[in-house]
Amino acid sequence: MASGWFSGGLGRMARALRAMRAPSRFRGLALTSTAGAALGMTLAARAECDGAPKNFPSESLDAIKAKVQKKRRSGGTTWTSRDVCGLRTAFSAAISPDGRYIAYSVLSPDVVGGGGSKTLLYVVPYKNEEGVPQELLHGVPQEEEGVLPYSVPHLRPHVVGARRVSWSTDSSGLYFLARYPGDQVTCVYHMTTAAGEPLKVTESPTGKSIIDYTLSPCGNHIAFISSDVQRRTKRKENKNKYTEHTHVVTETSGRPFKTTALFLAPAAPVIHPEKPPIPTRVEIPKEMTGDYRSCVNPVFSPDGASLAMFLSPSTQVDHQIMRKRLCVLEVPLVKVQGTPPVRKGTRSAEVRAKVRYFDPIPPKGHEDRKGWAKVRGPPVWSPDGSRIAYIRGTGPHDPKFSKLFLVNIPDISDIPRDASPASTSAGATSPLSWGKYPPVSWEYPGVSVTPRDYEGHVERIAFLKNDLILTQNAEGCDVKLRTVRLPPPGVPIKPSQSPGIPVVVPGVSGAPVQWHSISVSGSTGNPGNPGNPGFSGTGSLCLLGSSPEHPLEVYAADIRESRGGPGLVMESLCRITNSNPGLDAKPRPRQEVVRWKSRDGMEIEGVLMWPILTGASGKNRDSPPPLSSPSPSSSSSSASSLLTSSSSSPGTSGGKSTCHPVDTCHPLIVVVHGGPESHCRNEWLTTYSRPGVLAASTGYFVLYPNYRGSTGRGVSFSQADQARLAKEQFDDLLEGVRHLVSQGYVDPSRVGITGGSYGGYASAWGATAHSDFYQASVMCFGISDQVSKSMTTDIPTEIESVHWRKTIEEAYDDYVASSPLYYLKRARTPILISHGANDKRVPPSQSKILFNALKRKGNVPTRMVLYGKEGHGYKRYANRLDHSLRTMRWFNHYLRPDMSEKDRRALSPPRAEVDYGGTQRRRKSSRGLPKSRL
């Protein structure tokens, strides 16, 4: 039978392999026979060597191993779109409460099938038997042993498709969300670290997927969130020919908003799947919380008697972003222990929770958005349960959750059980409500520990002790770890004058690393670690880090409180993973932070990527000298004087050449980030929509500007663009281009712009209002008409409250003047437009409007690509590859050096078809490529 497999086609072998693996849900663990294991490793190795082979030759396993190792060592010296779109990235990591193991997940693109990325879960030991941290670097061939990493047990992915991974309190197993064959919805699973098979723990009684969950500190209970609406059965056929295809939208949008509900269940895996214990629904008193009924980010208190979470009016995206409030419930867990096994599909039992704390809300008619602010979850308990810390914005106009807030939780005995909005006197400040009318001088509950004028943003937090919090802060283009000291419990908390004491981080070889998540053993508030209030001054820390040399990888270190000081010291920092071994052989460009002055004197910064200059040997040559210090640029309405002075030709400054002595001026691509409430760090910045190293390898400069409105530089800077969209903030981009031109390295007649979402808005603006300054544009799911967009997006409240601070009725003319369509007469820049057909944030009509308007105008080269089954951003590998190839081909076509700017603008667009590389067989394997090319 084995010989028959080896002589068959790839499709037959793949089906056989899936059939063998299906019962176990493991990658390789279900291949019990020697022939099956050899087939699995051979198939994986062969796919890595040559992609998806048409016929599987009878090649020895040793020969395939040697080919894989040779390919990984070489890696190639040039960058292609396949290299960029095929990069694997670590996206979550959690260290066990005892600090011995690390569980992390890797996103692996579906290179063969062309679909979405797969989630691979790994569990590895942090230290060896001698207690020394070990760099496992999964994916690197172990040449001394002569084996592939697929055959190394602790480097094989334990589970495929797992998300929201969390350790058990005793570090013996893992909980996660997954949907496996036989599951109609996402359920909670449990798996031991001894490579056992995942077992189902619970599923939602409503028949909907579980969205989030949390474990009790004792490890006996689990609380999860699921939709509060029962799963609908199949509708009967409507035989009325008049209403069969009719959907009536009433004044209340047809149906009420959906909400989520809170459920409790035992945490033990189900032994008898045919009779699972049905979860218990937790009823939240509506007289205490009003319209806030939808639960988000539940977290058990250290004693397990309470649950902290955020409540919002519904699951609507706008409500989830702008209208979340902290709530603490006292939950009777004793009733869950005796839940009897019942028939599947039976309505769950209910228990009524008691509200221990709820952020005050104004009554209807008096709210006026005073208490709204963006909140980032989950809330974090102090080890003694007396305080809750969370990240929140300063008010309804703060574009981002930016500061660390603390709330003192009242003792259970202090809660007035009969308190209600109607029974509280006017002007009172009860922890439950404030009465009939809000106080005149009311502020959002909680105390901000972060200084008001702090030029940075708090991103993640973890309680180490009752008086010590570890924070991850974005400061400019860098990320800093800081510790914040608090007064002892019982002492009033006052606003701090310092953002915290920096953590002493040992040096890391290579480029600086920017951190993205933190998980500490023996602490509370860690993602994937329910917490153990046993941090006694030492512990282990797990982080996700990215640098200009590699995407997100897993790092780990030991931490201790500094002797004689209030801060922390990180020791023995090591990199645990290497998800892309072939990356080490690829050339990487020089990357640095640059700063310049905008027209009004405001300092703007960004990340600049230099061209990769290669000599005859193919190795990266020395980069040009560093840029000179920025100087304030004069404001001028002339396009030519904006990018280069009239007395200087491109590449000169004051009649003196400032170009690199061995090269000429290079083209430039400006990559604009979305949001605008986000920013670019000095890290790995290359994706399918951000050319990065792909453009640098073909001779481009690439600039990632953090224009006004970006985060990472404080609240004032992130609000500098409000009510003035596309004005000074897009002038910041032009001044950045002018600054680079003044250095003599950039050709002002070969400048392109691209970006997604708000970056796509900037790209559309660059092709219309600023068409004289950009010679090529690639717009990704961007905005062309602010009026229609504000009425069709899924975040209308955020648009009005954060971006415009006015309704469309109050500022209609401003909405129109900030739309690229308004400047259609100026449009001369060739523009490539791409959009997802299912985008709800920026509907695809925004791209269609601009595309049709430019086609009617007639003298602007334009093309539109519509990707089916994609939303706000592309997830499928085939679509990402297609977009990356089209982007670079568009820029290479319209920024070519052998023609004048006038002739380049008159060029017809490149052909609609894209050469995906490889053979015809490989192109067929990348199914799902866009079919709608307008």
C-alpha cells in the first residue's frame, strides 16, 4: 500500500494524509505507523523544497533532508513577493505560572492552498535541566543530529488552529479555543503538556461560538462569553413570490443589536461527549447596569469570588470601541459545581450575580458622551484583589487608549444591596450609580497613574505586586518597559508625575528589539497566564519582539527587583524562536529613525529604509552616510519649490552634489500607516501592503512617516489632526519627502505613495489634491468621499467623536473639502486601487467611486482590483501575493528612470494579468486569486 501512495498524485496523498491526521488534530502525532510518519515528514519536506509537486517521486528521505537544509542555509540573496507573503510570524506567547514552559503560536501562511494563515501552537521548555535558558530556535535544521525539525517532538506544533491559549493554574496543561471536525462552532479545549490529545471542555448552550474565556484561580471553573441569541434553525421556504427576496429595514435597523452573555462551566474536560454538563448563564442585574448588557474580557479575581469585565450596549463595533465600562460581579460559583449532566441543546440554568462595582453612567437624555473613552482590556487585578488596573483614553476625544488607570474596588461588605439609580440621591457618587442627574464637575472613574503630558502611550500592563506594575509603553518609534510604584493598599492613589522607571534590559545582538507583549510568571494580568500572586522579587518573563532584522519572535528572560532601587532588572535575555531560518541569508537594508520639521514648525519623525546596494558579489555594500540634521522648511504653494529649490537640480544642494559617490539619486516610496491612531516602530515593517525590503532590494528609499495624529507621542500629538483631516497631517508627508530630497539621495520626480485604510486615504489624496508631488500611487481599501463614508462605515460614532469632533450636519463643507473626490480636477497621478469586497469599515464603494470618476475623467491611468471574500485587510495568501506583485509592478512601471516625468504619466497601465512565478502547475495551486479586475 505504501508503494501505491508513493506512485500516486499529490491530491490522493494529501487526502490520505488528512484522513490519517483527522482523528487526532495533531500534526504528525496521529501518524502511528512508521510508513505514515515517513510519508508525513517526506511530504512536508518536499513541499518546502519545491512547493506543491505534481507527482511525488520515490526520493529517499535523506536526500530530501539534505535539499531542505541546503535551501534553508542559502535562503537566496534577493527578495521576492513570495518571500514577503510567506513569512511566518509569532503572534502570541505565554509563560507557565511556574516559569518552566512557554506556549506560543505562529501564523503560517497557506502557501500551497492560497488560503488564510494557519495557527500553529508550540510548547517548549524555557530552561534545560541545568536551569540555563536555551535557544530552541524552532525551524533551524540540527545538522549535528542530521534530522529535520519536524521529527523533534518539542518543536512539532502541538495543535493546529488554536487561539486564546491559556495555562492551567498548576502549569500541567493548556486551554484554548478551537473548532475541530464535528464542531459547528468554536469551543473550549484542554490539552496536557505531555502531548495528550485535546479534549473538549465546554461549548455554548446558545449554539454560537465562544468568543472569550477565563479560568478561576483554583482551576475548577471557567467563565466564557458567547452570543446571547439562540442559534437559528433552518427557515422554512417562503413561497410568497412578492416577499421571497425582500428584506425590510425599519426605523430601528430591522432588528435589535446583538449582545453577548456570560456563562460558567466546570473546567474539567468532558469525559462523556454525548452528555456534557451544560453551562450556567449569569444574569446581570439590569437595574444596576442599564442598557450595558454585552460582556467583554472577563477576568476572575485572585480569590475567585468575583469577575471583572467590561460591559457595552451591544456587540456593534462602534459600541465595542467607544462605549465600554468596567463592571465587577460577585458570582456564586458553588452553584456551578453541582450542575448535572443534561441533554445537549437544553436551555441552561441561570444564577443572578451581584454588582460589586460599575462605572457610573448618566441617565438617558443627560449622557452627551461625557463618560465615553476608548478602553483596552482585559482588566488586571492586583494580587490582593483590592484594585483593578486597565488602559483607557483620557476622554471621548482621545484617539487611543493611552494611560494607565486604577480603580479601588470596594469590599463586598460595603456594597449597598438595595442601591439603584432611582434610590440614589442626586449628586451622589456611589460606586454603583450617581443618581438622577450627573454631578456638574464629574470626571471618569479611576485615577490616571500616567502623567497628563506624557509623550507616549501605555500598551500593556501586568501586576507584579500590590504596589508594583510592569508596563509596556510606546515612546516615539521605540518601545520601553517600565515599572510603576503604587502606594500601599488603603492609601489614596494620586496622579503620578513620572511614567515609571525603565526596566534594565541587557543588550541584544543585532538591531534593537521592539516589544509587543509581556507575560510574567507568578503575576496577574498576563495573557495566557491566569496568575499566581507569588512574585517575590524574581521571576521569568516572556515577550514577543521584532527588529529591523526579523518579524515577531519569542524572547525570554529572568527578572528581579533591582537592589537598592525600585525598578526591575532583566537578566539572561535570549531569543527562543527563529520562525524564518532562510531570512538570515537575505540582505536587509539599513533602517533608522529620521526627523524633520513640518511647515508650522512641528517636529515629525518616521522610519527610513535605505536601498540595498549590491556589488558584483551580490553582498550588501556599505550604506550612504547618515542624513544631516533637519532644518525647518519654508512653506510654499509651488510644487517644484516644495520638493527641491529652483536653483538646484535633483540630487544637488546649492550647486554641490550630495548624492552617494557611487550611485545616483534613488526613487522613494512613502508608506502611510492607517488609523491614523497608530504608528510605525523601528522594527520589521515589511508586509504584503508595505513594500519595505521588497522595494529596498530594487533600489528604492522607503519612508514610514508618523504624521500628526499618530500615536506614541502623547495625547496632544495624536489629537493634532482632529477636525482638520488631510490638511497639516498630509503636509507632514510632503515635508518629509522634501527633507530627503534636500539630502540629495531622492529624485523628486520619482516619488510614489501607498498605504491601507487611512493610509489609502492619504494615497488617494496624493493622487488628487497632491498630484503634482507624487508620480505613482497605490490605494488600498482607502477613502475617497468622507460624506458617504461617514454614513456607511461601522464606526460612525468614532468618526464623529474622535476624528471630526463634529457631526456631518455641523461640518458638511469640511467633510466635502477633505474628500479626494473634491480635487478630481487636479488628478494626474497614475493610481492602482484595491479593495476587499466584504469591507465594512471602509466599504468598497469608496474605491468604486474614485475609480469610476477617474475613468470618466479619461486622462489618468487607473486600475481597480476587487478581492472577493476579503474585508478590511487581506487574509488569504493568494490575494496578498497578488497585491504585492501588482504594487511593485505599478511602481516600477511609473517610476522608471529612463523616461521623463511627463512621459511616465502618459504610459498605459501594465497588463491586467500577473505572472505569479514558477510553473503553470504552481500558479494553479494558488487558488483564490482575484477574478474581478476592472
